[in-house]
Amino acid sequence: MMGCSNPHPHCQVWASSFLPNIAQREEQSQRAYQSQHGEPLLMEYGRQELLRKERLVLTSEHWLVLVPYWAVWPFQTLLLPRRHVRRLPELTPTERDDLALIMKKLLTKYDNLFETSFPYTMGWHGAPTRSEAGANWDHWQLHAHYYPPLLRSATVRKFMVGYEMLAQAQRDLTPEQMSSSCSGLSRFLFALAIALVSASSSCPQAWGPPGVQYGQPGRSVTLCCPGVTAGAPVSWFRDGETRLLQGPDSGLGHELVLARADNTDEGTYICRTLDGALGGVVNLQLGYPPSRPIVSCQAADYENFSCTWSPSQVSGLPTRYLTSYRKKTVPGADDQRMSPSTGPWPCPQDPPGAARCVVHGAEFWSQYRINVTEVNPLGASTRLLDVSLQSILRPDPPQGLRVESVPGYPRRLRASWMYPASWPRQPHFLLKFRLQYRPVQHPAWSMVEPAGLEEVITDAVAGLPHAVRVSARDFLDAGTWSAWSPEAWGTPSTGSLPKEIPAGGQPHTHLEEELQADSPASPRPSLLPDLQPLVHRDPLEQVAVLASLGIFSFLGLAAGALALGLWLRLRPDGKDRPQKPGFLAPMITVDKLPGAPNL
């Protein structure tokens, strides 16, 4: 995207015997302003921007980052020192450290703007050197330009074409819009930048208890004496040992370098000054850089969702997680892409420090990008996850499941339940349910899909306890089914069915009396597994089936007879066709034979 087919960071130093065109124009402008106003142009410009605060992106003790009012590239920035500095070698150690911090913050903002590894071209402009170094360059102010090409997303860049190449460059965003976009990034990005700068320093100490420093097994580890100024020569010892590890004449100042550290190097180190006084105590702990965390998200309702994570590899070091989210815009909605309403915003960890964060007030038809960054003393690793509430919606299991017998019906159980408390109860937020049941000694479940909040099971096994459970899902099939509710048990009623009166008028009571005489007490149902298959058959059900078959047979015969009659009535009768010779020839049509008496 920045002129190379193989993306990679690289740095170049250009030197020429002449002043290039851009640097020459900058030199002329700065010299003219200095001669007219008596102070460097960029010093005064930086003060004006600090006063207006309209185009500032970042500020620190020694540096400031702003969007110049003449910016052409969408996210172009200018990096300036707060004091008058002509060239990079003139920076103090404190200014160099502060420069590293503010550059890291700026690049973190760039990366999180579209949540991608942000491409850019950056360059320093300092006062000329060598033969020109002896000239008066007090009008020149050291500065750096950042020219990122991205315009609206991680894949849409700006091209200088047409009018911009042949006439004048045009702005896709005003400098104020660009500044507000970067300044609006969540404060957690600053925490990430500080953590990364701490991790990239030679002696990362902003973790865990004081005096603990960290390293990676198999790598070179540098320890810093905490009680002396940087660069002061010290002597290093292991705690409890008199053997000198490194003397003050090593040239390493207050640092101790351990080549290819291993587990035997972990422990306590002591540094002493030249006069033998205790400089400080350092405890070395070894571990590994963070890996990309494993992240998953789930929505229990239409308005909120939560994300959980776990490390994909145990680092063995103190670890923090920085979490944020942003709303993804629909491609083509250019007027919304830079709207602050798209985020990013922090995803609050609930409770603080837990491996879970919650997004409240989400929009059901929107898509979101979750950013979970694992940070430890040795670096940071980010996982980006795109989620849609429609796909991650999974209600909580239904609550209050009850299973009751139906008096007088030994094959029936009534199950009832309630909506989960987390589900909004507006009329248009409905759930559908599925219910499973089985006798406790049988492994196979039977399932039905009830129409409401209760269901009557009609084929239970008489006398056996049954396990019942229920789950829920959005009635429009968004997302997935919930987990099963805790099982509830119920046993059908042991009472007999209402007695039927036969045609003779006497109830069939003798069979029941015989059964009661043979077995005075009903046996308790066994909870041991029954290897025989269930036979859900009932005499009443058999009668109903036979009656249904009879009705369908009668209707079929009636329909066949009706069709046959219609066919016989409508078919041709053959009166108009010639008759066969001799066919009924002897027959004579007469009303009555002559002489025959009237009967």
C-alpha cells in the first residue's frame, strides 16, 4: 500500500549535495518568517495550535502532535518538539525517551482507527548538515511528517488523481475532523501504549511488586539497578553469594546483561555502588510474551452481549487484558464512517479484572468488532472478533420448571415453566421452546415443541418417575437454542381411569378386584436401567386407532362407489351405433299379445 508489494517496516536515510524541493520550500518559508518576526515559524505555529486546541492529537511534556491546517492526506500529522531544536542529535535523553512514548501513542491511535496495522510514510526534517552546518540555521525547527494513505477503512485508500495531480490537492476530511477522530479514541489505547513502551524498554518494571523485573527464557535479559541513576557504574552479585557477577568497569553502567537466560537465572540480584553501598535489589522472573487470546461472545437478550476470553498460551507472567469494541458501519455509508458514534469504546470488565466484559445497549441489527489485547511485561497481542447479535443470540435456559401428575390419568404429566429473567418481556420479543422427557431408567429422550409455557405429556409410563427439561430460542430462529434447564422430576398419577359402563349395564369390576387380590400392594418403581424398549400402548389408544381406520376405509369405499356411479352414468349408451345382425332379432316390441287376458 505504501509502494512495496511485501508489507514490512523499514527505514531509510537520504543524503544529497543539494536541498530537495520540499525541504527548500520549508527552508525559505522558515527563514522569511524568522527575518520578519524574530522567532522560528514552527515554534509560533505550535503555540497557536496549543491555544486553539482544534487540531491537537497528542501532547506530552516535550512534544506535541497536531494535524496541520494545510494537511492533504486524510490522517496527516505533524510532530514538533516544544522547545527550539534544529536537529535530532540536539535532543536530550529525556526528550528522546518522551519522543519514543508519544510516537508509540500516535501509532497506536493509527492502528486502532480502522483496527488494522496502519500503513504510513514518516520522515524527519532537520536543519542541513556538513558544509551547511556552520551557517545560521536558527530559523529551522526540527519536525516530522506522517503521511498515512488510508481514507475510509482498512482497505480504502486515497489516490492522488485527476484534478489533484493536474491542479491542486483536495481534502477528503478537514483537519478538525481528522483530529477529533483520533482524539476520540478510547483512553484505554493510552494504557496500551504505555504498557507497550514499558515492555519494549530494557528494564520493564511497571508490573507486579516493586523490584521485580522480567525476561524470556533463551533470550538475553537486562537487569537495571533501581537505586542509582542511569549509567552509574555498579557491581552485581547474586543474593547470598560473594562471587562478583559483573564489575563496575564492564562499561554497562547500572545494567546487568544475562545471555540466554534460563530457569537457573531466576532469583534475587543485588547491585552495589562504587563505595560498596547497597544500590538496590532486583528479583528476576522469567516467562513468555503474550499470545492471541481465545475470545467468544454471547447475547442473552436483544440489547446486551458479553464476551469472555482465555489465554491461548500460559505466559507465567503478570497479565492484563485491555478490552474495547466499536460498531462496524455498512459499506458505502461514508457519512457515518468517521462518526464518533461508531467508537471505539471500552468494554467494561465485569467484575473488574475478570475474563469477561459486557456491552450494554447494543443494536440488534448492527455488527460489532471486539478488541481483546493481552499485555504482559514482554509485549502485547491482540485478538479482533467481529460479532452480530443475530448470530450470537442465545437465551438463558427457562426458569421455574415444574412437573405435576394429572389425577386420574396414569399416562399423563403436566410440565410448566417461565421465561428466563434476563429476557425482555415486550410482546415482540418472544421465545419458542422445546421439551424433552424420559423415564429415569431409560437413556433415550422424547421431544416435543410446546406452543406456550406448558405442555401435557400423554405417553408417560405409568408408575415410573420421569425426568423433564426444557430449552428456549428466539421465535424467529435468530441465534441458537439455549442450554437445557435443570431437570425436574415427576411421576404420573397412580389412580385408575374412570370406569367404563359396558353395553349390558354392569361395570367391569371383577378384573380389577382380581388384580388387587393377587397384589395387595403396588410395587415401587425400580430406578435401575431397563434394557427392554418402551411400549407406549394403551387399550383406549388401540380402540381409537381401529375406529380411525374404519372411518377412513368407509370414506374410501364411498368415494369409490360414487366415482363408479358417475362413470356408468356419463359413459356413451350406444343407441346411435349400428346394431349387430341377429342381435335380439326375435324380440318384437308389443304392448300386449293378442288374446292375452289382462292380469
